[in-house]
Amino acid sequence: MPNASARPKHGRRTRRRRREDPARNELVSSSLESAQQCLFNQDYGTAFVHYLLVLNLAPMFKDFAKESFRFTLFKWTEELDSVGRIQDLFDCYEQALELFPADEVILNSMGEHLFRMGFRDEAAGHFHKALKLRPDYPEARENFYRVANWLVERWHFLMLNDHGRNRKYQQAIQKAVQSGCNTVLDIGTGTGILGMCAKKAGAAEVYACELSKTMYELACEVVAANGMDGTIKILHMKSLEMEVPKDIPQRVSLVVTETVDAGLFGEGIIESLIHAWHHLLLPPQRGENEFQEPSATGRVIPAGATVFGMALESLEIRRHHRLCVSEVGSLSIAAAGELRSPVSCSPEPDDSMEPYTTERLSRLPGGYKPLTEPFTALNIDFNNVQELEGLSSREVQQIRLPVTQEGALDALAVWFQLHLDEESSLSTGPQEDTCWEQAIYPVHSTNGFVLKPQDELLVEVSCKDAFLRLCSVAVLRDGHEIRLDKHLDLKESGNPVPNPDPNPEAELCSALACLQTDQNPTKDFCMLECSEMALLNNSDYHQSFCSALAKLFSQLKVKCQNRERRSGSTDSADCSDLLYVLDVSEGFSLLSLIAASNGHVKAYSSVEKTKQQEVLKRLARSNNVPEQHLEFWLNHMEDEQGMLKRPSREKLWSAIMLDCVETCGLIRQKLMEKASLARCLLEDGGCIFPAKIVVHGMLVESDTLLLESAVQGQEPTLGFNIAPFINQFTVPVHVFLDLSTLECRHLSDSVELFVLDLMDSTANYTNREVTVQATSAGRLTAIPFWYHIYLDEEISVSTLSQNSHWKQAAVVLQQPLEVRAGDRVHLAVKLHKSAISISAHIENTPRQMEQ
């Protein structure tokens, strides 16, 4: 008989009802009550702790307390953020996600904090999870689009769509592998295309490394989708950290890489290759190894490069890097001191400066004028480790360039030829149809100095910190050396050679007078971002504000006088009171000083940097603005989040100037919320500047925008299936456009798309239907848009004007539409939290229905 003392099987055991624990229930009840009371008292930290206790002890309350818990979490983490308790902030989010792992709102909010802290990969992961949970969640979608621009830069699409570039790399890799290089390392693999080329060519072993977590995960997906999973080993690490045999079993015979930027060395290719030659590559095929088999020696693709340069004149480059005006609005800015961009071609390394910026010269607004013939600046052999190691210690090379055309010296432009092997090369030159931009080394010190034919320009080339640096140092004219790299006194400006003709002497003196004469080059120096410099040089913008402010102040004065007359008061004290103006522009702005220069105005600036505040103070003194009439608003703020508040308990603002449009061409985030708050802080008759923003757009056909927005199928990527994976990071709105130089065909006239009224909330809407008539036949691929910014009903500025410091943006359609002249294209325009989206379809006309 069965053993009566044996334990029954678990499957047959009857479940006991869980005993009620009175003490536990009492704790949950009192903690829930305490949480609600603390929330009411705005004691968010204590409320958060109570909610954690309740929801961990009694999960059945999750649905009941979810909204209150979210609110408490967000308020408490805001407080933690404001006092710099970042680790505590993220600990709170981790605790919240343990309770609500599938809460898209909490995931999105944590992603926003991660993005602000610079953790872009992690932020993208949270936004992506939120979208998977709720695909129609607009905040998560817009955040994902925003972070996608950081994680997968737009040049990836252009590069992958460049079939010529991809094919040349493939041919060079195939040639090397077939000659015996059967072990390959792809440094900075990106999507994995070069590693896959090596495997397809027959390489026995292929390794790849990628530092970006996003690109690493993308490469793993791409390799698997192309049937090479397990045959290409991808490592999520820098090549500089790789070791043999820890990361790869043995040294490789071929390294392939394209870790080069527009200035060739900016992505660290020199350091990467020096490390590879010492630790990852077989010895080079030279010297005692010259006659060994390729499989026993190492080589690099690309094999080397030749760098070219050219001096040029360009107003567009000039206005982004140095001051071009003597007046801004009604202000003289002679006392501003030296203002310039952080892009410096100085041969001396400086951590606060970038050695170069980039431009696509073929699409530069206003074009450019070459002042010299192209010259060779540098040759480098990537297969010679001694040459790589000696690059930083090379002597500074001085090159004399004959000037071929008269013009103002604004910059040196640089491009290169990448030698993949002995037979094949790629050029990044301005005349090439390439995915590359050119490196630009702006000239700061010439102040309108004009080069003339017969002059010679002296350029110094160096690589002291493994960055290529080009610096225009002097001009040789009529036997004189005119230094451009120092702040000179006229008496010390070279060694004059006697010349009986007085005209060249007069020209020389005039040229020298253009140069700085201050003996102390560090005095009153202030650095502005390129966009801030372009804004300072935007005369129309400042003159419009000058006129609109003067008009408002005059109206307020008349209004005050009329009020006095109606009341019969003889006391004019009220009308002599100061008017209060607040400028909350981002970055450096002179609008507060323009307002204060009107007299009887106390203006507050939001300029935060000490050096920039000093510039405003100097300009105030030189323009006779009383010191007490200009203050710095952020100096009065404990928290930048509370920037919009009354100037004092008794006062309201006469004018508040909001920064409405980002330089990239998008409406600033939370603009309408700021405008709503600003309206409550205005005195009777006061104004927000701008009062209204009108969005304009047009229909265009542009293959360029398609190529810069998404990979166009498998043909450009050599048959590899890459597009579906990289195109996950396609964003619908393309930014930083110059519509004046964009390669496109206009398919319609410009039309009004949307209106944002900052002074009248009742006039606003979130959706608008617009019908546009096509004026030309073509393929509708995008709708570029820009803004007319109305300071009042009569005074406006356009972000499309030639001297605008703003760029334009465009909505790129996922599916282009074929349109014919006369077709009516229906646009659905939406605004959600300052983000514009546009969808398009062709109206069903009788003619179309017949097709």
C-alpha cells in the first residue's frame, strides 16, 4: 500500500488562500495616504518613496496609482535634475521601470533625460521601446527622430547611395583578397559594407569593430540579413583597445577603413593605423619582407592620400566667422573688441578651437571665387608606419602660392584624393560628384584685406596634434612681407624695398591699415558660435527689431499720455517710468541693448557667458546706455527653467523677445508654451516679439534630398541588403538646407502652410488643410519650408533672405508623387509641440480618374 507518510505531489497540492496580514495592510494604507498628502504638499521626494513602498507591497494598486506615481516621478526627477543629483535621478527611473517596465511614458521621459545628459545611444533605446509599445505616441516618435540625427548622421545615407565610391572600394578589396590577403579587419565598420565586400571576395576570416552601440547593433543585423552571420566577427569596441589573441586570434593581412573626415585626419585614422601596425597587422611588404607572400605581410586600404588646398573669397564663409558690419541696428559696435568663431586655422593647437569646419562648396550660397590655383598641401602613406608616427613631428611646411584673381581672402578650402591602391582612387574635390564636403579653414585676421594678382600668399601646413592645420600667415607684395598671423603696428610691417612709383606704396599702406594694429591680441577677445556670428552680421534682422521696438515704445508713451488726459491727472510721473524689456534669445544677442538704447527702457539680457556679458557692457558704455539700464536676467535666476517671470512684484514687461526658430530651420521646442506664459507677463499694450510666424513652403522634385534621407534600394550598396536597416533611422524632416543652392525643380509657387500667433492664442490651431496647384510636371519628393517672422503687422523678417542666419528645412515624402502641371496637391499640415509634419496626396480630379 502507498506510504501514507510520503509528501503529496506538488501538482496535487491544494493552494491555500493567502492570509490577510493586518499589519501589512495598515502599512500600505497609511503609506498611500502619506503619498497623497505629500503630493498635495509638493513634497515630491517623500511622496515618491511612499508610492514605491505601496506599489512593491501591493501591486494590485498599480492601475489605481499609475497616473499619480508618474506625476510624482516626473516632479521629483525635475528637482533632482535642478540640483545636479543625476545618479539619484536615474536610480528613480530604474525603480519606476521595475514597477512599470512597459510604460511608454516613463520610458520616453527617461530617454529625454538621457539625451540631455549626452547618452544618445541609451536614449534612442528608450525612445525605440516606447514606440514599440505605442507606435502612435507622438512625443516618443519626435524624440526618436531627433536622436536619430545624432546616432546615424545624414552622411551615412549619402555615402551608401554613392555607388561609385562603394564600387571602387569593393574592387580594391577584391584585388587585395585575391592576391592573398585572406584575413581582414574592417576598422569603423558602420553598416558592415566593407567587411561584407571582403567576405564576398573570398577572405577566410573577417573581423570588424565599431565604437557606436547603435551602428554596432545595426551592423550585426545587416550581416545576419546578408547570410554572413558567424562568418564576420563584429566587435563593439575601438580598434585602439583591440588585442591579439584576446579579441582576434592572430594578426591580419589587410585592414580596410574609411575613418576619414573632410579634413582627412579628423576621425583619428593616424592613431588607429599606428596602433594597427604595431598590434593588429602583419609586417608591411617592404625591406626584408618585400618578397614574402601577401598572406604573410600586412597592408591598408586606403594605401594613402594626397591633400589639396586653395585660397578663396566667399561672403557666406566670411559672415559666419568674423564681424562684417560696423553697426547693428542703431548701435555702433566698434567697442565690441575682437569677435570671431571658434574655428581657427592657427598652427598652435587649442582645445577651445576647432581647426576647420566643413562646407559643400558646390552648394555654398553666393558661390565662391578661387584666388589661387589648387596646390598640394600633403602626401601621406598609410602603409608606412614610420611616416605615420612622424607626422605630428614634421616640420611646419611653408608654401608660396601665386595669387591668380583679386579678391578678399576669406578661407583656405581643403580636399583630398584617397589612394585605395596603386590604380584606384577617390577624390573629395569641389568639382566631383561625391558624398564628401570640403574642409574650410577660415581666415580671421585680414579684416577685408584684398589679394591682388602678382601677390604671393604664404601658407603654413602642420600636423602637430594629428589634425591637419593650414594657416595663411603672410602676403608678399612688391617686395614687402605683410604678416596676416600677428597683430601688427604699421611701422613694423615688413622690410620695405624702395620703389619710385608712389602708387604701390599707397596700396601697401592701405593694405596694412586693414590689418589689426592692436599690440595686445588677447585683449577684449570673445568667441561666438558660427551661427551667432552670422546673426550679428544680419543687418536686416536687427534693423527690423530696432524699428519695431521704437514703434512699440512710441505707442506705449502715447497710450500713457491719453490715459492721463482722460483721468485729468497732471502728474506725468507714470509716463516717465522705465519700460521693462526681456530678451530670452538663445546664445549671444544684442536685442536687449538695442531696446535699452531707446532711452527710458530697462532691458534684461539672457546672455549667460561672462565674456559675452563683458562685450554687451562695453557696447552699452560706448553707445551711452546707462549701466543700470542693462542687466543680465540669468544672474537673477536660481533656475533657468523659470526664466519667464515678472521683472518685479509691481512691474510687468513692455516687451518680451522670444527666440522662435532654430538655426537648423525648425520651430524651437515648447515655443507656444513659452508664448502662452509670456502673454500673462505683459503690461497693457505690451508685445511679444515676434507677434506671429507664418510658415511658407513649396512643392519640389529633388533627388538630392532623397539620397540624403534614405538608402535607395540595393543597387547603390552593391547588392547588399542594407537599406531596410539603416532606413529605420530615416527622419521625415531634413534640416540645415540652403534652398537657394539645393539641386531641385520647383513644382509650384510658394504658399502659406501654417500660422502661429504668439499674441492671440484663440487664432491658433494644430491642423490645417492646404491645396497647392502644381505649376510643372515632375516627381514630388519634398516640401521645403521657411518662415516669415512678423514683429508686428507691418515689420517682418524672412528666414529665406540672402543674409539670413537661419537655414531652411524640408519634409521629405516617404513615397514620391507623380504630378502634372495643373494638378491640385492636397497637403495636411500638422503642428505638434512645435514639430511640423506634412502629408500629401493628389486630389481626385476627373482627369486623374480617367487614368
